[in-house]
Amino acid sequence: MQTSITRRHLIQGSLGAAMSQLCLPTEAASDQTAKENTVKESFTKDTLSKDYPNKPIKLIIPLAAGSAVDSAARIVLQKVSLSLGVGIAIDNQPGAAGLIGADHVAKSTPDGYTLGGFNDSIMTVLPNLQPKMPWDILRDFDPVSLVATVEWGLVVPTESSIKTVADLIAKAKRSTSPLTFSSGGNGSPQHISMELFANQAKINMLHVPYKGATQAAVAVAAQEVDAAFIGLATVTALAKAGKLRIIAVSTPTRLPQFADIPTVSESGLAGFEFNSWFALMTPSGTPKSAIKILDTEINKALKDKSVIDQLIAQGLTPRGINAGELGTMLKIQLSRYQTLIKQAGISAD
């Protein structure tokens, strides 16, 4: 156990050092204020300044620094910040699979200066798992853009005897106790993806939740668990450093930037696919003119070759889907996950 803890500290330290080199500042996750516990301040579309934005914008990410959404946000919003001429501060607020950070966004003043950087689990999985939600994704938020999709990898400790998807399934079936997998919390995409994998493979695995995807990845590298499904943007650096091994990707076909890594489908579980989204949202009632400006700047950034190359290198696919289309996708995904979660028997506990 001591070896595992020491290794975890070393891995976390290297991740922290890497994050400190990224360009956008990260604010410490703030405590929920009295203002956020009250009804939103009165705000109308007429109050938007004609020179928006004229002050710094805050992006609340309800996920840990180093997560796939966090990595994508730093790449894209650096370019957006330069174009708009204002700072964009990233405030990571992990915990409760994103529930708390999203609540802070929902209760913020809808003036275009507070954004939420969400994955689709926060938007469409949590509402299907939690019997009582403090917010409604369709009522309390306005879509801005689906920035990118996050491609996923199945990872194991470097020293693991598991080399392929088939190895993992076979070991799980013959093991007298369930293999373990880490996640960023109950209802997180890491949780959902592995539950869907285990359900399709007809195996039992024991869920070990952590406070965020980064910690879940560190848990694999530190040999605290047997495996995990995690966004490639979160695990690529650890894999390159030899701290864990990516044994498969969950895309329909191999990714050019990870050409030597097979898909889950081709290496032991035919037909399995999984990815997640990185979308920008605002509190409901945000002026449409502000949303249009943000959407336009995001799409400009996603056409920049440097941005594209950085996203692709980390297993992210640039999208730039506008607010209207994102709203439609949310409704479809909510219904889809309701069916999948019921079929797989997934619960938040």
C-alpha cells in the first residue's frame, strides 16, 4: 500500500507540474457563495453591453484539471481569449461527477461572463441517475457550442498482465473476485463507459470512484485498480511517460494519431463504441448576442491549424456545432442514455 501511495504522489506531482505550464490561469475552486444559493439576479437581454466582452470571462469546469474537457478548453479558449482581447479564467470545480460545479453555473448571473465547460455525462447522464437534481439541463442552461468530442481509451497499469481487451474479459471471467476499475465519480463517463463495457462483455467489475478523471487515471498508473476507460486527452501524457498502457480505443476505427492501438471492437468486444462531448453552456437567459459572439469565436478557433493539431494529438475531434444543433442533440442524448442506463442496470450508488 505504501508503494502505491508513494507512486500516486509522484504521478500527481508530475501532472501538476505539467498543468502549471498551460497558458490559461486556473482559479481555485471557490466555495459556494450565498449569492449562488439565491435566485439569479434580474437580468434582461437589453442590459448586454454593446462592446461585449469588456471584462474577463470565467469558465467553470466541474471536472478536475487535466481532464479531457479541461485540456480541450485550454487549447481552444487560449485562441478565443486572444481574439476577444479579454482574459478567460478557468475555474475547476470537481466533485459529485460534475453536479456541484454545474449548479454554480446554473445559479450565476446570465450576463455572458460565466460559462460552463461540460461533458455529456454532466448534461445527459446525471439527470438520468439522480432522482433529485438541483438544476434542469434544458431549463437552466443555454447551449453555446459543442466544441469537440473526446475519444476514449481502455487503460491498464504498465505492469499489468492484461495486454488486450480479450485478456481483460478472460481474466474477469476466471477471477474469483471482480476486477476493479476507477472513475471520476458515480455517474461519470468513466463509470458509464465501463459499466456498458462490462454489461456487453457479460463480466462483473468493481467500481472504485475517485474525485475526477485525472485521479482515476493516476489510480491506474499507481496500480490501485485493474483498468479504466478514460478520455485519451487525460491519459496520453501518462502513456507516453510509460506510467500506464492504452490497450484499446473505443472509436469505430483506429485513430491515425494512435494507429498502433486497436479498437475495442476489433480486439475482443465487437460493436462496442463510446465517446463523450465537450460543450460550452451558459446560465439560461444569457443574451443571444453574447452566445452568438462566443459561438463565432469558438468556430474561428477550431479552424486554426495549431488548435486542430493540438486537439487531434490528444485524442479530441474538433466539432464546432452551434447552439441550436447542440440543443437538439441534448434532447436526443437524454433519451438515449435513459434507455441505456436502464438496460445496463446502472445506478449512481
